[in-house]
Amino acid sequence: MDYNPKSLKAEEFIHDGEIRDTLRWAEEHKNDLPLIRSLLDRAEDCKGLTHREAAVLLKCEDEELRQRMYALAARIKDRFYGNRIVLFAPLYLSNYCINGCRYCPYHGQNKHIPRKRLTQEEIVREVTALQDMGHKRLALETGEDPKNCPIEYVLESIRTIYGIHHKNGAIRRVNVNIAATTVENYRKLKEAGIGTYILFQETYNKAQYEYLHPTGPKSDYAYHTEAMDRAMEGGIDDVGCGVLFGLNLYDYDFVGLLMHAEHLEAVHGVGPHTISVPRLRRADDIDPDQFDNGISDDLFEKIVAILRIAVPYTGLIISTRESQACRQRVLKLGVSQISGGSRTSVGGYAEEDQEEEDSSQFEISDRRTLDQVVSWLLDEGCIPSFCTACYREGRTGDRFMTLCKSGQIVNCCHPNALMTLKEYLEDYAAPETREKGLRLIEKETEKITNPKVRETVIHHLHDMEGGLRDFRF
Ligand code: SF4
Ligand code: SF4
């Protein structure tokens, strides 16, 4: 079996031999400083790097070059994403699961976790609570259980969520993270108006994957790995990939992740819309110390920076699994989206006692409220953005990527960030956050170079004070 990025067979596009060759080659060349310098020079053009090229950067331990990588990642981040950070929250609908994933407390054999599936009335309560925090963008999460959580339930829940308008609130983009499914079901999700379909690979190493997923439908490595192809066949333009660092050797999964991105680009003409980089966390029945592949904060930072260089057009997502300190370190290196004020249990937003997350999927490290996260981003000189404009304007898939690659998307992102931040400040912010935010908006509005756009933004910002909402480019 040969390596073939255009193949639709998992073991050909995530080719074990190619990953091992790549890692061997990277190890042999990790001290070839002229080679690494030339790769960094070339990456200045923001056209990305191949999995081999990225692997050699990952292996390189030269301190001066590491600093160069970080500076380059920060420049690329600045060019495509500026100082904007998009905010979202996960919403757990159901923790029923028939799979046996060894690293997740929702695995079917775990008898001490209470199983819950939100009713539509409970979803209304959860989403109302999320809207009252200021969220506009959600990622739906469910376990896999065709009986207790069928696709019809997910579709009905999406309809419910889009239909909730509490005060000035609205969820404008629902991303969906559910188990690998059929082309037909992906088509239904597309018709329901989802934003991104997210599915983490967990690990690309087939043997390790099979060990970690001993039972249930998820144990089928090929079906899981080929899911994004079926999603795209079903008409979903934007897909989000990720691995769970800590499950397998990080370098293998790093290369696999980039090969997956190259495969999607080669077959569908568009790579992943986002990449998430979660690390294994403690949870009920799960002790991360049982897994000996954990990665340090330093290495995590390096992975984020090199991903930014290798796939400049792909959004990078960091969740509240990571601590404030760690999120701070990677903020400027390439992250474009973070979650804030998250609850990782079913029904966690409407419940009064936030400590009682007995059904949570993992322990949250960053437990700040959304307003505290917004305030922190403002202190860091970032623009917290609640923008959801692209998919509502039909800018998805290759249309989005063309705008992104040409750098034109910034003409939408920047004004949209300012206008959605203003909505947040008007409706939800604490007085101190509001003051800081208004100052930033004033400063950032002046930076809009196109006079017509600047004038329109000023106009809309003014209209918002009169109660109007939902302006976008
Ligand atoms: S990771 Fe997903 S599929 Fe596996 S046990 Fe947890 S919820 Fe179920
Ligand atoms: S304009 Fe599009 S790419 Fe930019 S922040 Fe909004 S949704 Fe994202």
C-alpha cells in the first residue's frame, strides 16, 4: 500500500510508512540549520509548509531558530487574524455513549457518571443562559448513541437553538461535534444550517487508535478517519480536525494531522476550516497519569507555533482545558478561537452550582467567566470577537479559503469584530469591561483604512446604541 494523499482510503492518505519516514528524515535533519533557515525564509510567503517540512521544525532544538519560528508564527497570525480572537462555548446535549474510549468518562462502561440528555425545554434554558452571558457561537457536543441520541434529536436541537431569541441574544452559528456518521446524515446537518462539522481524530496511529477504542462503532479506524470525506460529500464545506495530545506520541499525531489537512486539500480543494489542539485532562474514571505521552507547556507552545506556520489559513482553537497561563502563552502565536465561560457537563449552564459538574467530560482548567475572559483579552490588546458572519453570508469552503488566502477576509473580520464586541458591551459586559472595550473600539475603528467601510462601521456602532443589532460585512 503506497502513500497517496488523494486516496479516499484512510490507510493510504494517513500512511503509517510515510509518517515514520517523515519522522526519521526530520530526526536526521534537525541539526541542518541552513535547511531550517531556508524553510523559515520560504514560509514568510504565508503559503504554508508540507508535513515533512513542518516535522523538521518540530524536531529542531536550536534556541535561536525556535525564537525565529515563534516570531514568524506571530507575524503570520497578525497578517491573517490580526489581534482578533473569536469566542465560543461548547454545549453538551447528551452524554449517553456506546463507545469504549479509554480516555473519556462518557465511555459506555462507566457506571458512576449520571447519564443525561437534555430535553428541548432544557436546551432552551441552557441556551438562554448562554445568550445571557453574551455567546453567539456554540459547538454542540454529544456522545454516540443511536438509541438515546439519534440524528433526529440533534437536528431538532439545532432548530430549537436557532429559534431562541432571548432579549437581544441569538445563537448565530452552531458548530457540531458528533460521532462519525453517514453521508446522508451529514447532508441533514448541512440542511439544518450548521457551521463547522468538528471531529477529533484523537490519534492517527492505527494500532494505538484500536487499543484506545476497544468497543463500539468508533473502534473502526477507517470509518472514523474517512468521516471528513463523507461530511464533504454530504455538502458540509467547513470541517474541523484535531488530535487529543497525550494519547500517542505527539510527533506521529502532529504529522498525521498535517497529512489529513493535505489530503482534504488534495481531494476537496479545501483544507480544514479549523484545527483544535486539546490535551488530555483529568475526569471521572480518567487519570491522565495512566497515559505516558503527555506533552509539556513548552512543547505545546511549539506545536501551536509550527501549526500556524504550516497551515496559515486554518483557524486554531484552544479550549478551557488549558489554563489561563497556557492560553496566554499561545494567544499571540497563532490561536484564532478560544472558548470562554465553558461548562463541560450536560445541563451545566443553567445549573446554579457550577462546582457540581458530576457529568463533565473533562476538568476545566480556565474557570473564568466569559466577561473575565473578554476583559483579559482586552488587557492583552486583543479584540474579543463574537463574529459569525461568514457562513451566514455564504462565505464557506473554497469561497472562504480564496478570500482568506488573498488576505481580503480581514476587511470583514476586523469591522465585524468591532461591531460584535460593541453588541457584547452594550448588552452583557460588566462596567469596567465595557469602558475598556469602548476605548479599544474607538482606537481600532481609526485603523480601518477604507474610508467607506470606516464610515459604515461608525454609523452601525451608533445605531447599536439605539438598540439595533446584527450588523455585518
Ligand atoms: S470520546 Fe466521544 S465517543 Fe468516546 S466515550 Fe467519549 S463521548 Fe463517547
Ligand atoms: S468575518 Fe468570517 S472569518 Fe472573519 S471572524 Fe467573522 S466569521 Fe470568522
